[in-house]
Amino acid sequence: MFRALSLATAIALTAAPAAIADARVAAPRLTQTSFEQLKQPLPLPYDASADATAAVAAAKARALRGHKKLLIDLGGNWCLDCRLLAGVMELPAMRGFVARHYEVVTVDIGRFDKNLAIPAHYGIKGRLAGVPALLVVDPKTDRLVNAGRETALADARSLSPQGLADWLAQWV
């Protein structure tokens, strides 16, 4: 009996890491069901005068130290979808979730003519298909985790605040 219990325990313990690795992190449940419920005016998250290369390098170092993913938010203050995303990320439930899982850096791309070396570093050549463009980066390997899905939120207004939260949670 003891041997069977020990074997069952050993099997459960060896299977646990695989089960944990496959488990998805749930997005926080947001009470806001529409963007009209966000605090107004919407945030202006992009600093046109920032040294984007230095900001990304510093954020990557913090992400590495904090065992988080790096989230590079490429956009412009002229972009409604970018500002909606920023408004959702400022919601209290989202702020905590994002802080636990991501090191966020915003990068102003002007009118698709500024700081383009940053997406190019991650293999995105030419003009971005839209903004916000979110680059989810593993800071250990400096590789893009969400390759091919960088501009999925370029039409953020077609989602809901919860839809944006769910999208961010899938990359944790």
C-alpha cells in the first residue's frame, strides 16, 4: 500500500510542472463593459521627446530582474485605439495585473515615421499594419512572443475593455 501511494505521489509530482506550465493566467474581471465607462479624458501615454531606445533598454533590464515579460507599446497620442488601450490599462484591476506580469514601455512612433528601429529589431520590417502595436518580448531571449499578432489591437475599439484584458492575459 505504501509503495503504491509513493508511486502515485511521485507521478503526481512529476506531472505537476507540466500542468502548471500549460495553465493560462486568467485576466482580471473588469466591471467596465464599454469604453464610455473609462476615465475621461483618455490618457496620452506617448512621450514624443523620449529616447525610445534607452527607454526600451531600461524596461528590458527591469523585466529581466523582475521575471516579467516586456511589453513594448508602439503608438501615438493621435490614435484613439492607443488611448483606449491606455485607459483600460489604467483601470485598478488591470494596473495590478499588468504590473505583476509585464514591464511596460510606451514608444511614440509619430505618424509611422519615428522610432521604427525598435520594431525592426524584433523582425518587423516596413510599415506597421496599425497601432497600437504591442510587442510582447521574453527579456531572457530578447525574442518576440506574439510574433504575427503585434497589431491585433489596432482596432481596439471593436473589442470591449474585457476583450483587451483577455488579449493581454494570453501572453503572460
